[in-house]
Amino acid sequence: MGNGEGYKEKGFRIKKTDPLHTFNVNTNRRVTTYDSLARAIGTSPRAVGRLLAINENPVSIPCHRVVKSDGNLGGYTPGGPMIKRRILELEGVKFKGRKVDPECILDITDILGIKRE
């Protein structure tokens, strides 16, 4: 991925114009879900998780801002869920117990104008 174009898994490529990069724009104090991203890019939530797990550029692709649909944190490769939570707290994301406050969860398909199926 060092060429700045994106990264691939089994032929799937994410570029700076894709929703993962869109979510990096002005979304502090908010997260999205694996499901929301999956719908936005036409794949499964598991595939999104696998793609984020191999993310080599977390500054451009903020994988820590993606959580499970129920608000649980899910995984985070560089340090685990406790590090992920701490980063989100520093960004102003609120929690209710162990889960992200539902008011802080944003459906990225709404931002992109993608209709739900």
C-alpha cells in the first residue's frame, strides 16, 4: 500500500475516493459500523473487518472509528479494543457501559446518499 493508492484483499481495492476515506472527513465524536460500510461499498461486514485489519494507513483510513452494529467495539489490530476505546474517548465519542452511545453511531450510507435495501 505504500504507493498511496489503497489496499487490496482478494482483488478488492479501496482508494481515497471510497467511503472509508469519506468517513475520515469531519466525523469526530462519531463512529460508523462494519455493516454501514459494507452496504456503502457493496460487500459484507466481515470483509470490511478483514480489510480494516490489514489497514496500513490508519491516519487516512480511520479504522478505529468502525464498530459493530450493536455498539460493541469489535477488533482493533494495533493494540486491541482497549486502545480503540481510548482513542475514541479522546476524539469525544461517548460510551454507555462497554458500548458506543447509539447517538454517536452514524450510518455512512446517509452521508453518501445511498439507499438502504
